[in-house]
Amino acid sequence: MNNAASTRTKPITQLAIRKQSAISGGKTGTSLLAYGITLIVVLPFIWMVLLSFKSNSDILNNPFSLPATISFDNYRRALQTLDLALLYKNTFIIAFVTIVIEILITFMSSYALARMVFRSERLRGSILALLLTGLAIPAFILLFPVYRLTILFGLVNTYASLILPYIATSISFNTLLFTGFLRGFPKEVEEAAVIDGCGLWTLCRTIVFPIVMPVVATVFIFNVLYIWNEFPFAVTLISDESMTTISLGISQFKGRFDIDYGGIIAASILLITPQLIFFAFFQRFIIEGMTAGAVKG
């Protein structure tokens, strides 16, 4: 009797061992993939840091070797060339105004698309599809028409020349995040507030907007990083040095007949490091905001 029972339990035990081995193998594979992706992302930054301590000739002749001597001449030259206070001021003003306006616009439009009653669901879907079409349009295609409109309205070398295109190019992505979250959020909370006498504006301001704060944080972070790194619109619409942004600052090391590679690399590190710190500090808000719509409803 005991032999028969032990015979039956052997296949079960072996199956459990196989499942455990498969799970362990899957975890190991996932860990190796994560380490590989991290290495791919980190290695270029480490290489750039090493290059920043080399001279221009050494960068061109021995780009993959370790620096023979540690020299801070590139950083010294970058600090002398760049007006960091001006770059940060211009970028901060543009980013702040852009993000405030686009959050208000996309929050209100997304709430209308997710909650308001339309005469036809096809109309709602058509409006949403029209807004999301912008995700399929590369920003480079818009450079010439935006440039012509900027000249027509006399906005060249002004904050508005960058703020307006940044708002327009971010509406699609922001709408996608807001509508995804609001559609998954239960309506009972809003219905209870309306029964208590809450009006539409009060409802959006005191009930809905605090609820969508994870998405607001995600929109804020993504747009700050986008404005920080955006170059095509800035180089096309800004030619006045007093309006230079962070992305344009690095181009100051490129002359007509030569390029200061060491200065470009050192300046890039000086301007990228605050961005990396900002992203590392707020990365959990990005994950929460991107997954908020998926864990509700």
C-alpha cells in the first residue's frame, strides 16, 4: 500500500520540481535581459564621461581608449562658453507655461471625451481619433508650416514661438493618458458629488483633478524631458542668443569650419546630469501614471 502511494507521488513531485525549475529559469532569463538593457543604456554615458576628459585630437584618434591624463579643460571651456543661468531661465519659462496650458487643455478635453454625453458615440470616437492622429505625425513634418506661421504672426525669437508648437505636439500623447485613466475610473464618485449639489467646475477642480494627479505627474515629467531635449523647433525658430534654450546651448561649440568635440561632450554632461537626477527622482511617478488606467475598472 505504501509502495503504491509513493509511486503515485513521484510523478507529482517531479512535475513540481520541473515547474519550479521553469519558474527559476524564467526569472533568471528576465534578470539577464534587464541587466543587458541596463548595460546598453549605461555604457554610452560612461563612454561619454571618459571622452570628456580627453583632448580633441585624442577623441578623434583614440575614441575607445582610456584617457592618458585626467584634464578638466573641456569642462572649464564649457562653463566659460555657456551662460547656464540664461539657458535654465529660458527653458524653465518655456516649460512652465507650456505644461500648465497643455495640462489644462488636455484635462478638460479628455474629461469631456470620457464623461460627457454625445449625441452619437461615433462622434465621440471620431473626435478622439482625430486628437490621437497626432501621435502618427512626426514633428519634423511640421517644421516648415510652423516656421511660416511664426513669421506670419511675428513670433520669431519669442517664447510663444516655442510654447505654441510644444503645446500642439503634446496634446495627442496627453489626451491618450488622461482618457485612458478617466475611462477606467468608476463614475460613482462623481455621481455622488453631483447629487450633493457639486457643479461641473467644482467637480473637476475638487474631485476629478486630485484623482488624476498620477497622470498629471506623468504628463509633467514627460513634457519637461521633451522640452529640455527638443532641438529642431528651437534651432529653427530661435536665432537670438538671449533666447537660447538648453538644447541650443550645446550647438555653440560648433563653428563654421571646426567642431569642439571635447567642449560639446563636457557641455552635454553638464546639461544631461540634472536631467538624469530629475528622472531618477520622479521615475516612480512615471510608472504609477502609465499604469494607473490599467489597474482601475
